[in-house]
Amino acid sequence: MRYSDTHKQETRKKVVKAAAKAVRLRGPEGVGVAEIMAEAGLTHGGFYAHFPSKEALVAAAIEEAFRASAQRFEKLTEGLDAPAALAAFADAYVTPEHRAHPERGCPIAALSSDLPRQGPQVRAAYEAGVRGLIRRIAGWLPTQEPDRESLAASLVAEMAGAVALSRAMSDAAAAGRWLADARARIKSRMGFDAAGSQS
Amino acid sequence: MRYSDTHKQETRKKVVKAAAKAVRLRGPEGVGVAEIMAEAGLTHGGFYAHFPSKEALVAAAIEEAFRASAQRFEKLTEGLDAPAALAAFADAYVTPEHRAHPERGCPIAALSSDLPRQGPQVRAAYEAGVRGLIRRIAGWLPTQEPDRESLAASLVAEMAGAVALSRAMSDAAAAGRWLADARARIKSRMGFDAAGSQS
DNA sequence: TGTACATCAGTGAACGCGCGTTCACTGATGTAC
DNA sequence: TGTACATCAGTGAACGCGCGTTCACTGATGTAC
């Protein structure tokens, strides 16, 4: 069969999307080339027509995961002013839903400890994604804050740490209660009082 | 050769210690049975005289890692009153040294994202370790704090998250500066002012 | 208009390798008689 | 006191399996003449 001009690119996109899910769910070492190709409806032999190596796929998958995750949050905060966007972000991030679905969640929470063990391409993709998220959050912080970038990084560390820790708790109900607590603490650090308005 | 009464236990201990280091450094899937046995000066064939499976070794390794890490911090805070112990803990945890040496550091920072993918034995060992650390920190928090356990968990999430994030940064100097920032923010959440005394 | 050839995404068998696990064996020493 | 046997931590070869990677091939269609 002969394919349309965009066919190969579409196939690649399908493969990368499947990999982005699988990598977050099972980790870079937990996914196989054959498995990803099968999820995209193909056989493993065609893989190297799209990617030079598995590492290149994982790097592309991480880029895609950050892109999709950013898009999700962008939609969520569309049209909101900075304080409202910040609150909406925390309310969506530090939740049982995020805990339960690493495959469509933030790559930081899903892959933080895997990362130092990855190759340079993967690390570069991850680092870029982390910086992007920090920058977005910094932009929402009050302008009177002396170091918005540093506070944003610290908030990302806490939010991702909270979700990752909650995933280690086997009792889902207890994890949910703890996430609600953690969310309240994070929002208070963002400058919101208990009622939800920023001081 | 015939061995002393304690010989087998000593061998097991050696294997577990080697595994505790290797697991934190390369992750549960990154270590091999043969490699660990070789580090303990043995051949892989003898492994199953000590452990029923690789998972059992990883679980034992995680227990050992939490135990050793706890002991380290116990020595560090020995004889200090609660506020001083809290400060000493943060000062030791959120550092470039900890960033650079996952193999002798906190298992939470080293393994958080690997954990949800592990089997029940490993998860149980990890969860017990997490609870132990949270309890220790909660005990150092001011008694007027309304929910010490919850604040302690939140602090653990932030500290582990900060170290894990710093490991993703390729520039060691920038990571060091960021860790110093993060450390200051964490200590301020613990109730210390910039001069280091608790209000 | 018809025929031969080029193109190229995808197929599926095969490769080498490392891993977790199994198992028959070793060899030094304690013990039973 | 001497001999045969039991014990048991550790050895090393072998197993089956899954993985990343390679490669000759397929088959549908566009193109050159």
C-alpha cells in the first residue's frame, strides 16, 4: 500500500503518545519497544524507521508528556487571572485523581527518581519540561514576591513530592485525606487563606 | 570449608547492604542478582539460599536503606533539643551532598517514582520507612502545632521532592544554589526565621 | 496506453545479550559408632 | 582412635525468557519511457 504524505508523521505521533502514557505508568525501563508499537497498531520491526534508538523514543515520550500535561493545565486555567490560575492549578494537581492516573499526569511526579538514571537525551527533555512548568507557575505568583522563580520551584517540588508520596500509600482513602491536607498547605504557601482568597 | 554459626547471617547482611546501595543508585530494575552477589564477594548461585526471590532482596534492601538513613540522622541529632534537631535534619537533608550521593541517602528521594511499580513486599517496606520518618519529624515539631503528623508529611514531601528535583538539574552549581534556597524555605516553614532561631 | 521499475512504510524472523532462577555438585568439618 | 557419613554455604553451568536491534522482504502505488 502507498501512504498519504502525512501518514508517517501521524504514525510517529501515535507511537509517541502511546509511549508517553506507558513511560509514566511503568517507567522508562518498564516499557518495551514491541509493546509500544503494538499499542500503536504496528509491529516492532518498523520502529527504527521512526527512531534511532529506544532512548530517542523515551526522550520524545517525555517531551510529549510535558506538552500534553501543560496543555491540560492551560485549558484548566484559561481566562483566569493569576491568583485564580494558581489556585486552579494546585486544586487539579494535588488530588486523588492525579494520584490514581500517572499515565496522564505530570511527568515530574511520575518519573522523578527514574530520571537521574537516564541517558542525556532523556534528561535534557525532562529538564526542559521542569523549567517550563516552573516558569509557568512563577508567572502566576504575586509580583511583590522577591524571588518568584525560586518559590515556584519550591512549590513544584512540594506538589510533585506530595503526589509521589501519596502514590506510595497503599490506603487510597488515607492518601486522599492526606492529599487534601497537603493541598491546603500548598495553597497557603501560595498566599491563599483557608477561605481561598489571596491576601 | 565449615563456617561459624553466624557466618550465614553475616553474609546475608553483606548482601543486603550492597543491595541497599545499588538499589538507591540504579533503581530496583537496574540492579541484578549476580551483580549484588559479586559485590558481596560471592557468586550468584548462592543467592537463593538467602532469599526466596529478587523481590525479597529488594524489600530487605529498602528496609536496610531506611534503617541506615535513620541511624545517620539519629547520630546527627543526638542530644539536641527538638528545634535544633529539626534544623539539623533539614540542613543535612536538603544539600548538594545528599543530591550527589543517592546510594547513601534517603530512599524516598531516591526511589519515589519507582515505588508504585514494585510488588507488595517492596511497597510495604517502603511505606513503613516513610511512616517512620514522618513520625520522627512530627516528634520534633512544636507541640502547639495543630496537626504535627500532617505538617511532617508535608515537609517530607517537600524535602524529598526538592532533592529529587535537584538531581534532575544537570548544572551542579545551579542545583546547589537552588537547594540552599529550598532549604531556607523549608526551615521557614518549620518555624525558623532567617537567623535560624525558632519563633 | 501499457509496461518496467523505483519508492517506502511496514512485516516478521532472527541475532546476541543479560537476567532471574534452578540444580547437581564441591569441600571442609562435625558427628555417630 | 579411626572410619563412614551427614551437613550445608557456596559454586558454576545451564534453563528459558524478554529485550533492543538488524535485516531481507512485501506489496501497493507513483513514475519514466
